[in-house]
Amino acid sequence: MKKIIALLLAMAMVLSLAACSNSNSSNTTTTPEQSTSATTEAEKPLADAGHEAWVAHGQYLLADGTENAWNGKDSALYEKSALKAITLSDVKTISEDLHKTLSAKEVLYLYTIDLIFGTNDAGWTTNFLKDGKLYRANGSYAFKVAQCTAEVDGGNKVYAEAQWISDPHTAHAESLTPETMFMPVWQEEADENGFSWASNPVVIGGAGVYTLVIAQYKTASSPEKAGYGIGLVLKEAKDGQAYEEVVAYVPGDHTYGIVGGFAGSNWGSDGADVEMKADGENTWTGEVELKAGDEFKVRADGDWTYSWGDGDNNFKCEADGSYVVTISFEGENAKVEVKAK
């Protein structure tokens, strides 16, 4: 009898241990959701080990309000404008739509930075197309990214742009957010809109704080297949530089005058421009008294939207006298002639 009881107790202990083992095994099994989460958490930023930094270039503002610059900036500004490598999952927190777009690509490297476009005056303009119309934007809306190398020079890093993005020869890029960023048409010679190999991407979503996301794909870049993708996501709209639609210049829709440093003008502050009168088709002529050393230009409508000089300079009078100034147009191209009377 004692043997039977002992045998039953032993069997009960074995069954109990087996149940505990099954219970522990069940508690440590990884569910598919847990497995996916662990993989995501372990995902590493897609950083480019071949370059010291990816750097944002342009005359906009960095997130802290620092005015940025093109190449030639010092080390501190280079490092402030350096982009941060991120994971593909990080893009979800920036934009779900952009994350879906990039998830369909084979992304090799992935970077981001926050920038403020269009709130400062760069002092120059650039063009873009939107809905088939040509617009002019302040230069603070234009930008590029450069993959940079660096050499240590004493206590400083000396940066050099190894690869511009975009570049029509080696780094063909596509706009991932065409509603906020215009990607120009590239060609060696400028087209009728002025777009050429030197053109830059332009922000067309208005002034504000944007998160820039730029990816390099695993596929080689070519004219037929972009090797890079650039996206801009608006974080905060701001007041800033207005866009201006570019319309064809029709000479006959304007008035013309001579303005300069001569007596009675003082570049328009002492009186009206010297009137020029129509003299044939698309030709206007005026007469002005000048002293040696006087400088002057021809301008339209009494303001500085349109003006013409001696190339990039003012005309300069060499001797006292009366002068006949003529402006004529072939299409939108103006030619100014100055003759002593």
C-alpha cells in the first residue's frame, strides 16, 4: 500500500513540474507584434559613412534663427546646418504620407533638418513653375544639400562639398512633396523659363518652418531614374516674402524716363524722371542735360522694377552737354543708345 501511495505522489510531482514548464514557456513566447516592435527599436539611422556630413545650403534661416549661407561658411555654421541621420520609422512622426512614399523606395541613406524659408530677404530672386504658371520667389526659398568631406586643420574642420544634391550630372533628384517643393528642369542651356543645370529646388508652400527629409536610394542616379528624393513638410506657417507671378513684358504697356545723379533728378528724389516719348514702334527717345561725371539709367514707370544701364553699371557722361537717349525693344530685350546732340 505504501508503495502505491509513493508512486502516486511521484506521478503528481512530475505532472506539476510539466505544467509549470509549459506555463513558463507560454509566458516567454514572442508575439508577431512584439517581434516587429523589437525590430523597429533596433533599426539604425541610415547614415552615410562615406561623408563627414550632409549639409544644407542656401540663404534661409536655421531653426534657431541663424542666417544660413551657401558654400564658404565657417566650421560653426557648417555644423549647425548639418543634417541628422534618421531611421525610416522616424519619418512616420514627420509625415505619414512621406513615410508611405519612402517605404516604397529602396533607401540607402536618410537625413533630416528643420529650416525656415522665405522670412528673410536674400537680395536676389529665383523662378519656379506652379500649375503651369511661372512665378518669381525670393532667394531665401531656394536651397541645396551637399554631401561634404572634412579635413582637420589645427582645431578646425575644413569642409568641402563633394556632391551637390541636386546635380544634373551626378545626383538626379525628385520632389517627394510637389505641393511644397518645385524641382527644376535641368539642361545645359537655360530654357524659355530660365531653368538650367545651375537651377535650385524652390520652396513653393509659402514662408514657414519646414522639416526637410532627403533620401539617397540604392539605385544609381540617372536622368531616367532619380537617385535621390527630397521632401518638405510644413510645420509652421509664417509671414514672409511674397511670390510674384511672372508675366510677359510688353514694352508698349509702360512709360519710360531718364533718371540719375544729374541736376533736377538726384536719382528720382528731386523730381520726375526726364520723359521719353514714343519714336516709332517699340522705341522711346528723351533729351537730357548732363555734366561730366554724371551717371544715369533708363527706367520704366518711374520705379526700379525695370531699369537699364550700361550692362550691369550706370551710364557715365564723359563731357558736359546735351544728350539724346533712346531705348528700343526686340521682344523683351532692350537696347539703350546715348548720343551727344
